[in-house]
Amino acid sequence: MGRIFETRKATMFARWDKMAKIFTRISKDIAIAVKSGGSSADSNPALRRAITNARAANMPKDKVENAIKRASGQGGESYQEILYEGYGPHGVAVLVETATDNPVRTVANVRMHFSRKGGNLANSGSVAFQFKHMGLIRLAAEGLDADELALDLIDHGLDELTEGESDKGDKLLLLYCAFNDFGTLTKAVEEKGLTPVSSEGEYVPTQTAELSEDQVTEVLELIDRLEQDDDVQKVYHNLA
């Protein structure tokens, strides 16, 4: 009985840690959006996206409002967005998106994570060319005709529309566009009266690497280590 309790407790703490990490990431997204475009979601598309993602993650409303207030005030949180490039074990290409108030600390930590898991931090531009920077909008699929929607949005920057699932198994439509068209596509979706489940920028690999099961495990250990870093927002890779 004690072992079962300890297992459940460990699972619960792991879930809390994951949720706390997600809330921290979204709070930074909100702070960056407010600093660059103001505190009004009506006139700030980046802030609207961050708030939408907060709802999707079940982030409490008061936490969202507090994040906006902190970023709006004098001396509020200020983060610098930096993209680090590197290679993981077996030559897998890795991009690390960070939001930091101390770049010296962040680059040292990212370099350490790569080094300790058999990878290496690379120079700017040496890895990113293997990815396309895209915008991704997720919509609830229920009640929508995918083909009709694609035709309606193709003139507003839509590059690709595919089907997917949420973590809960709900069917989604995934709308991809070039990152430069993100605002245009988002506006077109909103004008159709559709509310995204979530939306974000994403780096999509142009080619993927096929590895053995043991090799994949080594790469995933590096990715997991990077994702645990407080300054890291997202990690992308070209692992198949």
C-alpha cells in the first residue's frame, strides 16, 4: 500500500512540475507580448495568442491578469528571446528557444546540457537552415469542413491544413503558415468567428533523421534535460 501511495505521489508531483513549467513559459510569453505591443489584447495579436494558450493550459485567470499587470508596470519583467542552435547525439539537429533575463547564465546552461548529453552547441545559422519557421493554429475539428476551410483561408497565408489530436484525444485541425503570415492567418480565422484552441510559432524540420531505439533514447534524454531548464521555452529537433 505504501509503495502505491509513493508512486501516486511521485506522479502527482511530476504533473505539478509540468504544469508549473507550462505556466512559467506562458507568463514569459505574456510579458514579451506586453512589452512589444502593449497590454490590450484587442490591439496586440501576440498577447491574444498568449492568452488563448493560457486558457488551453487551464492557467487560472488571476495568474494571467497578474502576468499582464507585472509586465505593464514600471520595472516589470523584461525577457530577451534567444534561439540557440546545436547538435544532439548522432548528429540530430536541435533548436532551443529561450526567454531570459540573463543571457550569460542561459548560454552557459544550454552549452552544459548539450555537453553532458553527448551533443554540442553550434554557431548561429549552422542548424536553423534545416527548419522552416512556421505559425501553427489549432482549431477544434467538430462542426468544421476541413476542405472548405482550407479553400477559405488559402488566400490568407494558409500553407497546409492537417488533422491531429489534443492531449485529451479531441480531434483538431492544424493550420500551418509561414511565420510572416501568422498575423494575417490569425486575423482571417478570427473574422470567421472561430476561436483557436491554441496558436504558436513552430520550427518544422525540412528533413528528419531515422535512428535506432537506443539512439532515440539518448537524444530524448538531451531534449528532456533542455526542457527542464527554467530559461527554455521550447525545444525543436529533426528526429523522426
